[in-house]
Amino acid sequence: MVDNYFDCPYCGQKLMKGAMKCVGCGKMLKTADEQQASIQKLKESPKGFDFTKPLKFIIFLVGLALIYHFFSDQITEIFNNLLKN
């Protein structure tokens, strides 16, 4: 399991990784340059919805439906034979 928390070097308070200021003691944990780099990184992160995963899932379901449609008799026979034994 990945630990997303760290201890404040000043007071020991548990903080989320990437925190700029400690909520326990109020001390700044990052320099101004590091803060600007973090903010710029967040601004440049891709926005929008990624359609590839739902599309792959839909194609998978359509494939299963087609296999069942064309081979339903054989699939039913296999399951019946398995259940009888």
C-alpha cells in the first residue's frame, strides 16, 4: 500500500504528500519556487474525459454478446454437461 502521508519536519503532524503548509504549526514546507512549480504542474495536467477505457469495455461487451449469439447452443451444452458431472 502506498503511503500518501508524511510527518511535518517541525511538529510531526501527519500531512498529505505535496502539502505546502503544515496545518499543525503553520510553517511553510516548500519554497516559493517549489510552490510555483507545483501550481504550474497542476495547470498543465490534462483536462477532459478519457473515452478509451469505456470504449474498450463496450467493445468487450459487444464481443461477448456476439460470441454468445453465435455459439449459445454449444455454450449451453457445455454448461449442462459440467453441471451433470
